[in-house]
Amino acid sequence: MATVTRRPPTVLLAAIAVGSMVGACSSDVDRTPATPAAATAGETPTRGTMTNDGSQTDTPDQTPTTAEAVQVVATGFEVPWGLVALDDGSLLVGERDTAEVFHVVPGADPERVTIVPGVSPGGEGGLLGLAVPADSSWHEGEPGEFFAYATTDTDNRVLRVEPGVVTGDGREEPSVEVVLEGIPKAGNHNGGRIEFGPDGHLYVTTGDASDGAQAQDGQSLAGKILRITPSGEPAPDNPDPSSPIWSLGHRNVQGLDWDQAGRLWASEFGQNALDELNLIHPGDNFGWPQFEGPGGEPAFSDPVISWPTSEASPSGLAVGRDGSVYVAALRGQSLWRVPVQDRGTGTDRASVTVGEPERLLEGEFGRLRSVVSGVDGKLWVLTSNTFRGDPAEEDDRLLLIPDPAALAPSTQVAPAG
């Protein structure tokens, strides 16, 4: 087994059968634990197939078992959070509390790249999202800069990090530049996902820092999706050219990705009732704290679908090669697949038809934090059982799903709105 110094993420080269895990449920401390829904006894799992008119039919499932469809690539991470799939097939993985960043080449020892300085972990804060620009040398297997969302003693901020810079006295230390600062921090609801969009700008999700009123405050960076240049300036064509705010009225967004038509999807934690999958447009207001889930008021944008909070607590999000949206669920201990059909009418809500969410990997790996799509259509997933979970001996783990379409759903839950 390949190991890393410290506490070994261990690389495994073959698919491994795993048993059911029961972990702590809540990803937000203000929620009441609930038992996830289970598949109906005796039923054969089915997959929803979308027809040309956007309706959905069910066909008997003939897909491989979980052990055949999911590979455990590396183990032993401590509260992993940030995850980047690089063009050369390797990955960057960041640990929230240690602030360590690892480069993972499947089949080799994970290599510690650096420790990001100045990170002050606590509650849900620490080293959170990672992002790598399209022109980075990382995509060709050579170390380079990356961006990080980090909690410090005073705030949340976005950093540009260059690992392995040799200082004047010959020591090798990371070079860190503050790109954006002043994002409110709290023990809970720090947001933290950062992604470079197809336009080359950096999108940053922030939480309401446990103060819902900040999500509606246009002068606060809390409870927003921000859009900035790599140097930290408000990106061109933002709703307010002087502001980094792209959308507002969010409670705690931790998942972002774009589909092939350029639509931006985001996953968002609800409070006690409904979690959300949202389609984001510039200037949209998603209504928190006035609404949790659909509000039906013209001044606010409703989610595309909603889940009961007991089934989701959605963190990472990735759009698959098949066009489906995959959402990593913490409390729900599942990977949700949301079938999406492109109607070819633009990028607004009317441009897509969304099928019933399909629940994958229910209870197989415990809480799931991050999911990203690789250039070859594979999905990479990070578990999150060493935080508010019941960790197995190998937790936390990096998982590989070579063919996401091969995963059979365990249950189907109709969208709540």
C-alpha cells in the first residue's frame, strides 16, 4: 500500500466492496437528526429514463453492484474538503483542519504539496475550496499556483498560493497572496466552494455566517455567490460593475458547476425543511431568510428542485458527461443524480427539463462532501466522516466512479418543489 508521511492516505488500485455505514447525520448543527429514507423492501431498483418530451420512464436496472462501480483510490484523509480534478488525471485534495494540500496520482503515494499558512480552523471553517486556473502547469503534471478559500482569525478570504517558493534564507515556503478578503466568518455557514467558470473568472460561494439578514444585504459578502477576476476585482458584466456579487439570498452554498450550455448550477443547505438545487442567473435573489425552498414570489428565484433536509445536506456538485447533475449529500449519506434534459432554449429555467432525483450509494460510504467531474467523464468523490460522522478505519476516502451511468439508484424521491 502506498502511504503518505503523517497519517496515511493509502492508495488502493482495485474496486473494494464496502458495507453499510451509519454516521452522524447533521451537517448543520441547527438541524434535528432524522433517519434517511430507505429503499422499499423487495423492490428491484429502477433507473429513470428521460424521453424526448421530458417525461420519465422506469426500466429494470441491470447495472453493476457498488463494489464493481466505485473504486477507493486513497484513504486516511483528515476532514478533506477541497477537491480539484486536473487535466492529466491527477487531483488536488485539501484538508480543512490541517490546511494541508495533497497531490494525488492514482496508483502512487499522495504527495503533500504544502500547508497553507494563516488558516484558523474552527467549526465549519478552515481550508475549504480549492481551484486551479485553466492555464496552470498543474494540468500538465507540474506544480503551480492554486487558489484557496480559507478561514482566518478575522474573516474568510480567497488566496492565491504558490507552493515551494525558496526564500532568501534558502527555506522552501509557500507564497500567499490575498485575492479577496472581508467575507464574514462564523462557526457555521462559511460557504467555501470556489470554481473557475468557462469565462475564466473565479466564482466564490459564501454562507450567511449564521446571520440570515446578511444574505439580503447588498453591502455584505455573506450569503452570496461572488464573481471576481483572478486578481480579485469585480468581474466585468457583474450586475453591479463595482460589486463582486453575482447572486444573493443564499443560506450556505457549497456546490457549483456548469453544464455544456454554460448554465451555472448550485447546491444550497436549507435550515430545517428543504435543501435546494438552484439554476443561477446574474442578479438572482434566492430569498433566504424569507424563504427556505420555493417561495413562489416574483421578487425571488425558486429552486429547480428541493429535498427534505433529512435526505440531503448538499455540499459538492458536479455536472456529468450525461448532463445529469450529481450532488454529494452529507446528512443524506448519498450521491444524488438529477437527470437534466437540455431543451435548447437558452440558459434560464425554461431551457431544461429536470427528472426525478435518483439516490445513489445510500449509506455505502457515509457522508459525502465533494464531487467533481474529470475530463474523461469520471466522477471523483470525497467522504466526510472524520467530521460529524462515524469514521471507518480507512476514512476519509477519495472515491473514483469510472462510469457514473452504471450506478443503480437505491431509492427515488420526488422533488419537493
